Amino acid sequence: VQTYTMWMGFHDNTAANTATDGAYFLLSTASGNWQTVTAKAGTRTTKTSTIAATNGTWQKFRIDINAACTSISFYIDGTLAATHSSSENLPDTTSNNCGIMFDILKSLGTTPSVFQLDYVRMTQNFTTSR
């Protein structure tokens, strides 16, 4: 049995899939579907989507954070996977530091696990011109 957890998005911990602060996609071999997670000060909200991870097939992921950081929407291949609202641990203060992170953590087994990432882009649309 091979057991691993993979995450990608905004995260603050390089050693574990449990972020103190972040907004990210999570896949555990315990669930075949992608999960979405928001974390603030160590408290997390996790939602399991109806979108399955597909082995050997590219998937496109998008995280949209509105300007006021009152909602975060997660998309997979253009389909809304989940939306987290302001009551669901959004990292919305300057003390909630996180950056772009992608990782895989194997917890059981010896067979190598591969996480292929093709392209990452981050954009910001300002609400006031600069």
C-alpha cells in the first residue's frame, strides 16, 4: 500500500500538508477526490469536491481570491470545486503569511511517487490603479 498526500496553492509549511495559513488544493490517497483547504492561524476548513484526481492526465487548477479576501473560489479544469467564505478560516490579515507551494509527502510505502507540475502563474488585478 502506498500512502501519500499532495498539496498545491498558497501555503506556509514546507514540511507538512497542514498549513497554519493558506488556501490550497489537497489530495490524499485516502480520498480519490480533490479537497480544498483554507487555513488561518492553525485552524483549517476542508471541503471535499466531487472532482476526482486523474492519474496520468493533466488537470488545470485555479484559486480566485476576491479583493476583500471575503471569499476564495477553487476551480479544477474550469469547474468550480468549492468556495470558502469569510467564516471559513480565510488567511485575511497581514500576519497570515503564505506563498506559492507545491509538494508531495509520502507516509507509507517505498515506491516512488511523482508529482509533475507544468506551469504556474500568479496574477493580481488591482481594484485601484497604481
